[in-house]
Amino acid sequence: MKRYDSYKDSEVEWIGKIPNHWDLCKIKFLLKKRNEKNNPIITDNILSLSIKKGVTLQSEKPTGGNKPKDDLSKYNIVQENDIVINSMNVIVGSVGLSKYFGLVSPVYYILYSNNENLEIRYYDFLFSGKQFQKSLIGEGNGIMILESSNGKLNTIRMRIPYEKLGNKEFPVPPLSEQQQIVSFLDTKTSLIDSLFEKTQRKIELLKEKRTSLINEVVTKGLNPNVEMKDSGVEWIGDIPSSWFISKVKFISKVYGRIGFRGYKTTDLVEEGEGVITLSPSNIYEGKLVLNKKTYLSYEKYYESPEIIIKSDDIVYVQRGSTIGKSTIIPKEHPEMTINPQLIIIKDHKSSPRLTYYLMNSKLISIQTQNELNGGSTPMISQNSVENFIIPISKSIDEQQQIVEYLDEQTQLIDKTVSIEEKRIELLKEYRQSLISEVVTGKRKVV
């Protein structure tokens, strides 16, 4: 790795040493803050800013997000090559260089330069660096930061005042080096991003394969030569002739809770001793995840016997944005209960893991979507879940063979997915490390 001949201490912790011939300058002296209101109205082209995609057109954004205000005169003008910064989320990387002329809400800072000795894209790379973003911790008003074990920052209620942002210092190389750095990083990050996209697509295909495999096996069995019959259900199709069509309520019991009887939501705490209260966030891709726990204190804990969680119970999300997710409770588990967004499927007459695979199949997701109730919070009734239609083998041995096969095959797929997800994390880390080294002069690009 090439390095510069000599260095000096920047006396800025996140920057460290910089080449001797580089300067330091406060952001407010490098870049100007654009304060142009859309008044009178000159455009209705609203822009969107996200951590993953940067500045994009609101019109191309998928359904969701904040609804634009009716009064467009309160929006701020963005010109092409302006740096757009979300004052509430700059710490986690909500910043990007705009390719568009358009509008953003007043919560955004808009920075630009008309200095011929400044390459705006070099400063865009500086803003996108994790080290700079972390240097903003503690600078915000009403800021709450949680850092996970993998270094990801989870932020709540934060706003970096421009007075503090503008007083942060950036390294300033000569213009020719700014341009060389941008050219180098454009090439390198494009290659990394291409690898990232290919790896992400591979993960998506593996997950699709997993879902298709489960659906195929729980509806057709393992013997490709078995005699088939019409199930009489359109979304199931043909099933083995020895199988039968049933409803969930005939092979398992379905229970839920209505509120938290005898205690208030304030009795639920993030820390302390008590019973873990499961929520939809504890279910991820069919697995039970207990890295985020909410406890119900033992003093307040009283549970109806039918919804005490036991091994092999299946927990299903009944309401909310992740409706339809489900997981199975392992043999070893702490004392747990559910919140009102979940229901429990238990007391199985067939293989519990077969029911788990059925609940994670396409045929259940189809029925879930068909039975959704409208409103601001989507939900599905307990009665609808009880009446989900499923195909079942009459043979316990065949049920066990199906479970063993799916356990083996899904574990192989999950292992591959895990390897690819780690590859993505390494690519992200390398990308960030490369940007940080180059923009702060630790690595010479020419």
C-alpha cells in the first residue's frame, strides 16, 4: 500500500494523521448552506434520501415512507451536485450527492460549493465515512444511541444542529489529489458494489429455493413416483393419494391473548428479571431470536395455562407489518410468554416440526394474505388461522421422513446463506475502511 512521504497530527481524533501538505478546514468554510425555499412554486419534483440508495426521486420510491406535505412552498430547493444531509439521521449515514434538481423538507441540510478548487464528490465521500459519522455522537439534541455488537448504530430521536455540524473539520488535499481520490474510489467502490449486488442476489435466490423446497415437500411428499390425487384446493393442487386435507384446528390447538390481563404495558421493561415477552421482532426468517428481550416482571406475571409457552409450540405473528411470520420453540428455552400481536399453535396431533414447515410454506402465506383484515394495522383473526387448510400424510413415519429431509436440506441452505451474509458484511467493512484510509490520507492513490 502506497503512503505519503511525511505526516502531521491533525489533532482531530477521527481523522488522525494527515499528509504534511494537506490542510484542515471547518465544513462551514468549505461548503455553503443552501436556504432556497420553493416559494414561489418552481417545481414539484420531491426528492427522497435513504442510507442505502442516497438521493432518489420520491416518485420512484416504493409505497410507504413519509407523505409529502400539501404546501410545497415550505420545501427547500436542491440543485444538481448538492450534498443532501438528513439532520436526524446523518449519524447512521443518511447523506448523499444529488443528481437531480428538486425539493426536500426543511429537516434536511443542503450543502454546495462554487469554489473551483474543491471537488464536491470528495466531500461526499467524507460525509459517508463511518468514522466521521461516529464522531458526531454526543453532538445531537435529544440523541439516543445504541451500538450493536457488529458496530451498527441504532439511533432514536436525534438531530445534529447545523452550528455543530458546520464546525466539524475536514481534511483538505490539493484539488488534483481530491480528483484522483474520487476517481480511485469511484472505480473501487463500483467493483465492491457489484460484488455486493451479486452476493445479495445469490442470497435472495437461496431463500427462494428454501421456500420452494418446503412448499414442494409439504404438499407432494418425497416420492416422485407416488400416485397423486386432486386435493380440491386450487393453491395446493395434487397431493399423494394416501394424504388428506385438514384444517389447523384439527391437528393443533390455537391460542392467543387479549391484552395483558392484570397488568399494564408499563410493567413491560427492557431490563431486569422476569418472563421474556415475545414480540414479532423475536421472529426472523423462521427462527427464534432473543437478542432483543422485553421482560414482564415476576411480580406482575400471571398466565392462563393454555398460553404458557412450551417446547414445540409454534408462535405466529397475528398482527402488524410482519404478519404471517412464525417460529417453533426449541427444547431448551427460558420462561416466555407472548404479547397480543402473537398467537400460539400447540398440542399437536401430528409432527410439530411438520406443522412448523407448513406454517412457513407458500400455501399458508397465500391464505394469510387472503384472510387479512384492513385498517391501519393489518391483522388476521385467530379463527382464520384455525381454519387454514393444510395437506397431511396419514403416516407418522412419512411425516418424520419429511421433517428429517427438510431439516437437513434447509440447514444446508441456511449455512450457505450465512456464509454469503458474512461475505456481505466483509464487503461493507472493506468499502468503509478503503474510503476512510483514502480520504484521510492514510493511503496514497497515485
